Amino acid sequence: MDGTRGMLVHEGASRNIGTDLRLGCTLAAAAGGVNVAGFLALGYYTANMTGNLSALAVGVGDGGMVSVLSCIGLVGAFVMGGCVATLLVGAGRRLGMRAVHAASIALEGALLAALGMLSILLPAWMEAGALGYGMGFLMGLQNATVTHISGARVRTTHMTGMLTDLGMELAQLLQDPRAMRVRERVRLHGAIIACFALGGVGGAIGYRLYGMRLLVLLGGGLVMLAIPGLWRARHPR
């Protein structure tokens, strides 16, 4: 239980491979679910901006202004999420808040659940924009929060960097199979990649069963994930 509480509280040298594994795997699974659900619902990725930037370029070349504007909005929302997360973390540190990262993930979860509820109420012509930009913003918020707390060792919303790191680490491991730190990084990055993929499978199944109400379940899970960290900060030993 202490490990669950600490994964959104410990920073820097106080973190270990187990803490990063728990943090990376759980949040990567959630991001994978959001990414696939968003793609199935909207035709755009909301956690991974590489594809959207490519679609933006294609739209510019083909003169498809709807696609261009949609991609600009998604990328802008993701960047804004990262900006807001950084401002929240900075403000929390200045105020001495030990649970600022946990609070950020709790906020993400609450807003994600609210988006899922909103999808039931909004008319169809408003739903796509609200969901797409909302999910993009929250994935940017999550990625920046995780980057801050892990010292950039963990990324959870896009896997290109993780796959690159894994390839480099596998090469290092072939050169020195006894290198313990390299083996730990291979384990960390491999597990995060696998959890993102598994989260995507769960997201596809959940979307087929529940539609965008799936976001309520994912958001509730993130809130539950953040509660132990919030509790630990309020009741330090």
C-alpha cells in the first residue's frame, strides 16, 4: 500500500524502479484506453500527437481545412494541458504541497469522468469537438505531470520515445548482460509499452460496450489511483 501511496508523491532520488513501474504502467494503460476510444469515436488520436501532426500536413497539402483545424485544435489542447500541469506543479511546490502531482492526476480523472457524462448530454454536432479537445488537454496534463514527478524517466501517453529507449537499452544489454541498471530500464520501458497496448485493447472493448461513457470508468479509476497519494500527504508518518 505504501508503494501505491508513494508513486504520486516521491520525486527525484526518492523514487525507485518499482515506484516508476507502478506509475508508468497504470497511467499508460489509462492513456491507451483513452487514445483508442478517442480514435474510434472521432477518427483522431487524443494521446499521441504524432499522427495528428501528420494529418495536419496532409490536410494542408490537400486543402482539407476541416482536418487542418481539427488537428490544430487537438495539438493546441495537448500543449495547453502540458502548460497547465506545469503551472499547477510550480504553484504547488511554491506553496509546499506534497501531493501536487496526486492532485493533478485526481483533477485529470474528475474531468475525464465529466467528459464521459457530458457526451451523453451534448448534441452530436458539439460532442466531437468537446470530447476531442477535452481528451487532448487531459492527456497533455497527464504526460507533463508524469514527466515532472519522474524526472522524464516515464512517459505514458506516447510510445515512440519509449520504443526508441527500449531498442537502445536492448543493444546495451546485449553488450553487457549483467548491467543491472540497463535491465531495470528494459523492464520499465517494456512494461509501460505493454500496458499502453493492453489499455488500448481494453479501450476498444469498453467503447464497443459503453461508448464514451467508458471515460467515466477511466476517470474514476484515475481518481482512485490518486487518493492514496493525497491521503499520504495529509497524514505523513
